[in-house]
Amino acid sequence: MTTLFISDLHLSPATPEINQCFVKFMREEAIHADALYVLGDLFEFWVGDDDKSDFASSIRHEFKTLTELGVPCFFTQGNRDFLVGKRFAKQTGVTLLSDETVIDIYGQKAVVLHGDTLCTEDVKYLEFRAKVHQPWLQWVFNRIPMFLKQKIVSKVQSDIKTDKQTKSLDIMDVTQSEVVRVMDHYNVDLMIHGHTHRPNVHSFDRNDTKYTRIVLGDWYTQGSVLVYDKNTFELQQRPFGNGSK
Ligand code: LP5
Ligand code: MN
């Protein structure tokens, strides 16, 4: 049996290939898993749990079906779906995790997170994040009609679109000292995250202990899954289209 981890799918009505690959993954693969962890940016952007579009309903349906079949699903918010909330969890049976959560995978302790908060040199992003994470602002935003929220999101997205292009790739990667700080804080030697779209397994030694950081891949050109079982783990890809696993 396996525990599966995914992130950075960036699903939207405009991404039929990714959506299809996700549905296939949920129906044919995740149903056999011990658990599924979604570590953020499942959606290109989640405007709010009151989204009643066919697209939003179809994604909720996939999670509801999976959890009703008895597969525990866990969800960490990303920088694009930080507005996934309690209603989504209730409607789907998914358990919402806090920004950083220590989990036990077959006896191995690991801290799981989206990964954006590890990029401490991306100061402009972190300031932006702090703004949109203010509880009072989210409270207000969640009570605005959907069409207005969509307008606000589109406006902010287009206002900040060029900002990312001016940043160096280094700034948008994790800061190693922050990785170490978080792992020390939770007293773990394994970290799993997404966000940077740089799938890899990083190892480093400190004080005679081996530390591992697994970075999940995005779903831009193929599905990307961390398959973890009792003895080993592997970052795997799933092709788009009708290709099998
Ligand atoms: O995901 P990716 O990799 O493309 O980019 C991220 C960072 N970008 C973001 C932006 C979101 O995707 C878009 C958010 C729209 C939000 C609408 C909010 C509506 C209000 C909600 C209120 C509850 O996450 C990017 C990082 C990159 O990861 C690193 O890999 O660099 O960060 C940015 O580009 C952000 C800019 O640097 C911030 C610019 C400051 C703009 C200030 C506007 C203030 C608006 C306040 C809104 C209330
Ligand atoms: Mn992200």
C-alpha cells in the first residue's frame, strides 16, 4: 500500500488535459492508496468555497467520492488556493491541514507544507502573502458576491503579473537556512513540499544525521506524484492523454 502526495496541479476550466489526468489519477490510483496528501495549488486560483461552477463542483465530486470510499485525503493550502476553507472540507470529506503539519508515514515523521513560506528571500511575495492571509480581509472577501470576487482577483493578478518576471530564479527557490530551521523546529529529518516546480530529492547531513527534502513536481506537462510506501519512495510522472501509468 502507498501514501500519495501531489501539488501544483493548477487546475482550471482552461486546463482539460490536466483535469483529465487528475480525474484518472483519483479514480484509478488514489482509490487504492492508504492516504492522499494535496500540498497546495491544486487550483490555478480558488476564489472561494461558494464557487458553484461545474468545474468546481466536478473537483469537489472527485474528492467526495474518494473520501466516501474510505481513502483519507489531506489538503494544505497553497499560494493560489489559500481560500479553500471549511465548507470545501465539509463538502468533500477532506481534512484541512495547517500551513506546516507533522505527519507519520509508515513510522517516518515528516513535515509537510506548500513551500512558499520557505522562500524567505522573496520578500515582496511574503508581504503580499501576509496581506491576503489577514483573517479580517478573508472574512470580508468571503462575503462578497462571486462575480465581484472574480473581478478583484483578475485585477490583482494582472497588476502583479509582471512582478514575478523581474525576480531571479534564486529568490524564488527555498532558503536553505529556513529549511533547516523548520525541520529543527519540528524535530524531523524529512520535509515534503511543492511550490517551486523543481521536483527533486535533496539530501544533506548535519550533526551526523541525514536530512531529506522531497520537492513535488507540477502538472504542467504531465501528472506528478510522490509515491511513498513502507520501504521506499519515488517521484513519478503520469502522462497526459490516454496513456496508462
Ligand atoms: O504561483 P506562482 O509561482 O505563479 O507565483 C507565486 C507568487 N504569486 C502569487 C500571486 C497569486 O498567484 C495571485 C493572487 C491573486 C490574489 C487575489 C487576492 C484577492 C484578495 C483576497 C483577499 C483575501 O502567489 C509570486 C512568487 C512566486 O510564487 C514564487 O515562486 O514570487 O509572488 C508574486 O509575484 C507576488 C508579488 O511579488 C507581490 C506584488 C505586490 C502586490 C501588492 C498588491 C496588494 C494587493 C492586496 C490585495 C488585498
Ligand atoms: Mn505555489
